[in-house]
Amino acid sequence: MPDPWKRRSFGILSFVLLSFLLVSLSLIPSLAKAESAPLVTGVEDRTVMNASQDLSTNGNSSPIVVSSKDAILQGYGVEKRDTPYTGDTLYKGDGYVSFFYDYDPNSGKSDGTATFKVNVPTAGLYRLSLGYYIPVDTGSKDTSIKVNGTMAENITLAAPPKGAAVNEKMVTKIMLNAGTNELTFSRGWGYYGIEYVKVEFANLPAAISKMEAEDGAITGEVSIEAADTGYSGTGYAAFKGTGSLTFAYNAASSGLYNLAIGYSNPNGDKKTQLVVNGQTSETSLPTTASYTEVSGGKLMLSAGNNTIQFNVDSDQYHIDYVKLSAVSPPKLHQIEKKPVNPNATAETKALMGYLVDSYGSNILSGQHTLEDAQWIKDQTGKYPAILSTDMMDYSPSRIKHGATSTEVEKAIQWAKEGGIVTFAWHWNAPKGLHDIPGKEWWRGFYTDATTFDVQYALTHPESEEYQLILRDIDAIAAQLKRLQDAHVPVLWRPLHEAEGKWFWWGAQGPGSAKQLYHIMYDRLTNYHHLNNLIWVWNSESPEWYPGDDVVDIVSVDIYNQAANYSPSIGKYDSLVNLVQGKKLVGLSENGPIGDPELLQTYSAHWLFFTTWTGDFIRNGQYNSLDHLIKVFNSDYVITRDELPQDLFTSIKNEAE
């Protein structure tokens, strides 16, 4: 027979017990008329306050306790009591919020909740303890908690010591805001009562360098587990769905700190959202079968208390610990001005020299499409220094379908007006276009829109596929030659975002992508003698890097959340480490533009940014108009009017 203390049952026995309970309660005076006496439960050294009190004078060191009398109740079944549950003789407390009920789905009400309002003076990490009542010999129970509307976790209430009906237990750590916070409890499993909640500031050792995941605060589908091997401490945070892990860190002084993350991730490369004192960025967690450590970039911390939070939507991985250490002053960049092509034109050498001289001192502004560059001028009074455009519609398989382009003409005119030009190439697959709804011919650069197999083509140089690759490269060479003849150097970024594998040139992995890049470099440089190209590689992954001998600039594309103007220091450091500081580092596509002050504070020395087209620049959400005006009028940001008039001819910028 089911035990009504241990099973949530809608059987006959539960119905009888519930009926008996309701009859008994009808004889008990309403708690609403009970006197408001101080709560006494036998717990020593507690500060008792009601929900209307301002607890800000309590300080960080004293516990803050909110009584069940001040809880706000909603929904079905939950109520305030000051008498024991029927048949229990051990409860001697002063009152509790009762979860002694079985939910009636026909009640027309939601399941009951109890909300305790807690006012704390300082935002940070707090230990949460509960005083609770469980009738003797009925075992442990479960409750669940939301903190300020966000699900934190399910909590087990251990059975009180033998012969007792009440207990106090530190059940979890929670992040609270300065001021009023709401802790909302709902019934999980079993019958129990909550007498009070107690929060106490989690005293943190000063300037600790390593924090274990089990000492952080978790929410949602994140749990502390210990089933793996190889982790440090007593456990790790297992991310299984939407949720977060938050650390509190007491920094000895304000400044930049290096972040290292101990983790395990056997399920393919992942990205995690990192929120530091409310500022959001993204960091990568490469695939690893065992626990290892990866750099999370640099964090700007304030002296005293800081919060570091990992958020996840759906990816699964384990966080073991984080380490923090003060950042040493950055080294001066020492990058050669010589392009990788020894036969580079004078204009190309001059531009390369200028880029090296600017690197670390300023950031060059850039914008994709001439139309959006003009829009920026209309809004801010400034043209971006760099025009980003595309060889896409010069692809032979697009021309076959009637595509035309004037992007080369636009680029030549932009250079004549004193600007810098960069080209990408959304390379429509040479053949095998599906050309069906959703996979139209003009989407032919996407992997899912073509049957073209780059690996087969590269391993069969006698094949039609290989010859079509050369045909397409030759077609683009003709356009690049027009730019060379017009004395226009080009920041050339082919095979972009290859590691994402959503484009056909990356679909077969890094080996094929790097081989194709080398073929293109050789074909354009040695066969077509195109010496006006500064070669830009677009990936932060070491296994995708084609080599120092064919790359002038390394870059990455970053699309932060709307209005997130972070400096993306983690990605910047990742690229610097990729090339050991020997190459220029650029932000080749972006949504929100990094704040110029933050870029300097974090020493995120991006050579340039290049904002993507359409809504990313115009809708006011990704980049507000005020932010754009600030960026394009910042002394740190170079606009077209600030480029040297002799940019492409100055001998002083050429490599010696």
C-alpha cells in the first residue's frame, strides 16, 4: 500500500487522509488572525526580520531570516499553519508554510507557491538555508526554488534528526541583487512545511586564483556531479540544457585578469556565453575527451566582488573550475611589414606597412556594401576607412543564371577616393546546384544547396570537378587583375568561415579547405601574377590554419547579441596565440561594434572591424545610432578622411 508520507498519490487512502485533514483544519483558528510574535524554532544566532523591513543595515556578515508569516502564497493547497500535521506530536515551532496537500487538477488554480522577499544590501553570492518541518519518520522531501523568476534548482530536504520534526539545512548558493529579491518555492515531492528562509553572504577569500564549479551557484538544467574521472575538487557542473553556473570572485584590485577554464567536452566544439558583471561575451570550448584547460580570454574586474557566469541554451559539456590571474602589461607588437608575396606591388607594400604601423594604436573602421557605407556617412558624418564587398556574382555558375556585378568598379572608385578595399568570395559551387525551393541556385555557396564534393575534386585532379575549380579561380583572377591594373591593393579573404562547414569549401573538413586555399594562392600568385593581394585567413582554429607562408592577416567573424559592444577579447587573444603574435589580427565580420574605450582598456588590438550589412548596421538594435556616432567620431577609430593621402604610394610605409 502506498505510504502517504512518501508518495504523491491520488488513491483512495490519500483522498481519505486529505478529507480528514480538511475537516481538522476547519476547527483551527485562521492564521490570518494569529498574533505576530517573533519566530522561535530553537535555531541559535538568527536575525529575524519581516518582509517589509529594510535589511540594508544588516551588513554582509549577519544572516538575514524571513519568517513564514511574511511569505506570499498563491495557488492551490499551500497555506500558513502554526499547528502540527494531523497525528504528529513533535512539532513545537511557531508556524510554517504548509505543503501538506495533493494537487487537485480540477481546482481551477495553479499548484501552490510561497514567495519570500529578501532584501540584501549587496549583490553577490549568498548561501541559502531553510528551516523546515517534516513529520517524524517520513523520510526526505523535495522542493523547488525560483530566484527572481528564474528556476534555480530542485532541492532535497533531508529528514530531521531522529526524534525531531524540524531541521535547518544550507541547501544551495544563489545569486542575489542588491535590494529586494524574491525566492519562490513550489512543491516538489512529499509533505513538508517551510518555517523560514535564511540567506548569508558567502564570504570569499581575497584574490583566490582557482574556483571549483561545486562552489558556484547553478540554475536550470545544470547540476553538480561526480561521476567522471580526472576532474579537480569534489565535482563538476554538468550542463544538460538551459541553465547557468555563476562564480563570485573577490578581486584584490581592479584591472584585467586572465581567465582559464577547466572543462570536459567530448561532444564536438562548443561555444558558451560568458557574462561578467553583466557584460556578455562568447568563448569557445574545443572538443576534448578528458578534462583539460582552455583560455577564456581577459576579463575586466572591479576591486572587490565580481560575478562570472556561464550560460547555455542547449549544448552539453562539463565545467570543472575557473582560474583567474592578473594580466601582465601587453608586449609591443613586432610584425614584419613584408607581405607573404615577395613580389607584392608598391601599393600593396605601402598599404601593408601602414596597417602594421596602425596596429595596436588605432582600429580601422569598415563596412560591408557601398550602400551601407554611404548610410553611415549620412548618419555620422564619416565614411568608414574600409569598404568590404564580394566577388560572389562573378562566380561562373551564377553568371550562367544571369547574375551580373559592378563591385569591382565600386571598389576602384572607393580606392580613388582614398579608401581601403577588402573582398570576400561567396563562391557559388562550380556545379551540382540543386536549384529547388529553399536551395535555389543563388544559394549555391551553401553546403546543403549543392552536391559538389570538394574532397573528391581535389583528390582527382584529372576530373571535371577539379578543372571547374581552376576555371572559377581564373574567372575571379580576371576581376582581381582589373584592380591590380588600377593600382588598387586588396585585402583578399577567400574561403571564409570554412570551419563552420555551412559553405561547401569547408564541408569536408580542414584538410580539403587548406589544400584548396594553397591551390588558390599558387594559382593567383604564381600563375596569374596577382601581386596586389594581402591574404586574409578567416578562422581561429589551429587545425584549419593554412600556414604563415600564405597568410598576412588572421581574422574571425563575430556576431554578438544586439547592443553587446564588448571588445571580444577572448577571440582576439585566440587569434594572437594562433599565430604567436606574428601576424595582424582583424575582425572581418561583426554585428555590434566594440566600444572604442573597452577595446583600449582590454588591449583588444583588432586591426579593423567590418560590420555586416542590413539590419546589423541600420535597425538601431545591433548598433544604436548614438553608438555609431560615438564610434565613428572616436579618436581611436580611423575613418576614411583620416587615412593618409599618399596611402598607396608612400615609400615610408613600404617594408625595407
